[in-house]
Amino acid sequence: MFHAGQRGVGSAYTADIRGILAENFVLTGMKQDLETLPLNARRDDTVRGYLFMVFIALIIRMRLQMILKETGLSKQYSVEKLLLELEKIKVFELSQGQILQSEVSKKNREILTAFNVCA
């Protein structure tokens, strides 16, 4: 399926990888979930790097979904809603090197506790 050798720009190899990626994401429904961009790369190493980043994002997303189900938070939050809620937590570094954190809301504290992270 994959070839370790070098191939030129616009090769059938790159087209094959793009096809495999597109087919798998369409079949699993993850293409819309991850909002992946179309692969317009011309070099094989760029495509491989992009695939690696999408793969890591998929692993993180699946882990978040699993924790949401295990803790019962999946009834209240999707992965998107979870990240939007946690995005409200802000951390500031002052010029003297002191670090300040914004106030953590009740929802954020609930999420962080469920994820076993200090609130």
C-alpha cells in the first residue's frame, strides 16, 4: 500500500495516499468532524507530515470522546463544546515571570475534575 522510495511531484503515489485518506475519512465520518483541509501539497513529505498531524488530532479527539463517555459528560458536552468551554480559561504571564490564571467557572471546574486535572 505504501512505498518507502522517493517519487516526484504529482506522482501516482501522492494521489494514492490522498485517495486512501479521503476514502477512510469519508467512510468513518471523521472528515467533517475534524474539518480537514483538502490536500493540495505537491511533495510527498508534506503529505506525510499532514497525515501525521491529522492522525495525532484524531487520537486526541477519540481520547476526549472516550473520557466524556466514561465520566458521563457526553450527555452535556460534545468534543467541540468541551473545548469551547475550556477555552475560556486564560493564563497570563507577567513581565516579572509571575503566572496568573483567570477565574475557573463552575462548568470548567466540573470538566477538569472529571478529567482528573487540578481545577
